[in-house]
Amino acid sequence: MNRYLVYGVWLLLMASSPAWSSADAERLLLQAAADGDAARVTRLIKEGADVNQAHRPWELTPLLVAVGAGEAVTRVLIRAGADVNAADREGVTVLMKAVHGGDPAVVRRLLEEPALMVDTPGPRGNTALTYAILYGHAEMVEALIARGADVNVARANGTTPKAIADHMHELALAMPEGDADQHAHHPPGPADHGHHLRTRAEAVASYTRVLAVLDEAGAVSAPRQCHHDRGHKQPSPSHH
């Protein structure tokens, strides 16, 4: 009995200790989410850690880091009420980071959420679909389009998804045989995991499939009026 009593006192002391403040619990939650530790994340949530606390300097929430660590921990956080539309200070969203992480299962899990906004523009007007195309993730491109992603939404410079895919396909074809592909563009931010390396044959096959998916969805290369170029104002009409 003494052993259990000592353990109970220890728990009470830890609960009242400044070392176990809510801020510390939330930092531990962020780390557990980044580690993909679903069991620890579950425990910390039960202890009251805020699943939507944004952490400086990058304004990262647990879900923003969890999507790069696996579907299991992502699922736990979503069930606990994590904001699936959260974005870091650069405007990179949860969905964009999931695409960047490269795990189709994570992206599919996010796409199951009715509240998820798939066409939110991020840095330079890029969307989750833009990044999926840049990385040659054909399966993600298909899933995003099936969920309603706009296949003709332009980036800030007016470039359409189809034009991006054409360009990436050309780059893949220009790669030396057997070389790894290091030409993919990456969204800015601290969570720049991996480089999506692939052989020339794999890159060509990926972008060929991406182009086929976009063609089937009615994507066009010609840009339409850009809605994301928020840094450029239309000239005011002159008054005479």
C-alpha cells in the first residue's frame, strides 16, 4: 500500500508543479505530434493540452507538424478537434504540409473532413494542388480533384496547374538517365522534410500521369484572371 501511496503523492506533486503548466503540456504535445507518437498525443490531450495552440516563431499547431509524421497521429488530433484549416505564419496550410510530407493516407484523411478548404492560397498563390503537381504526386492530384480542387486556379504569377505540370514534365524529360530528381519546388517553412527524389524514369512516369489526370479534369494551360495576386493592385481609373 505504501508504494501506491507514494506514487499517488508523486502524481499530485507533479500536477501542482510549475514544471507541468499548460504551456509546457502544449509544447510536449507539439513535440509528440512531430514525433508521430499517437499514444502520447492522446494522453496529453486527455490531460488538457490545447490541440490548436499555435507555437512561435512559425505559428505551428500540433496538426501542422503531425501531418508529416503519419496518419495515426493525424487522425487522433482531428478527432480531438484540431483545426484542419490551420496555417503557419507563411500561409502554408495543414493540407499543403500533408502534400509536402508525401503520405497519401494523410492527405486522404484530411480530405474526409467536410470543413477542409482545398483551394486556400498559400505563398505566391500556391494551393495544395499546386504542390501535389510540383512533386509529381499523381495519387494526391487525383484525390484533390475528386474532392473539388480547382484545376484551373492560377498562382500569383498567372501560371495554371496544367502549365506547371507541363513544365515539370519537360524538366523530368531533361534529366540525365538514372539521376535523382532534385528540381521539385518546396513550400517555404521550417518543416522542409525530404526532397522527393526519384529516378528520371519515375519522374517522367509521375508527371505523365499528373498531366493525364489534369487533362481528364478539364485543366487548361492558358491562364485566366488571377485571384491570388494580392500584392498587385488594379490601377485606379483616371479622372479628367
